[in-house]
Amino acid sequence: MTSPAEDHYDSCARLRALVARGFRLMPPVRDTDGELMALVYVRPHGDIVDVVELRGEDDVCAARVSRDQHLRDHDVYWRTTGSACDVLDQVLALPERLITVRA
């Protein structure tokens, strides 16, 4: 088991790897009192967008979605949630494109 300091270091290294792969940090999400609620990283490529939302070390979600402005639930190609290191590892392991079959 790792310590909170080690987890923080590991997740920071993974965030740097995201940026190296083309993800951009969006303006921080804040509540009405100005408290930080989430950090969002986005990487558009082709007709898809990869999104990572960090709300806490153990509260991270990521998705690969259609770039279409009229997003529907079936236009989410991939999604995951979990701890920062787990989710970031999954995002970093994604291929540039997912092979999808439409019915």
C-alpha cells in the first residue's frame, strides 16, 4: 500500500504524461463560493474527445466521446471511474482510436 504522499506524486506524474500526450487543462471548475470542485483535462482528436475530470484523489472519471455537439448516450465510446492513478493509467493506455461497431 502506498502513502498519500506517494499517491500524490504518482498521480502528478501521470497528469504530466497526459499533458505530454496532448491533453489541455481547462479552467478549474469552482462552486459559487470559489472553492475548487474539479480539474478537467481535454484532448480533442479527429471526431472524438477524451475528457478526464478529477474531483479528488479517489474520485476521477474519464470518457471518450463523440465530438458531435448533439451528444447522445450512445455516443460515449468508453468511460471509467475510480482513483486517480487507476483512471489515469487507463486513459494513458487508450489507443488513439477505438474500434467501434455501430448497429
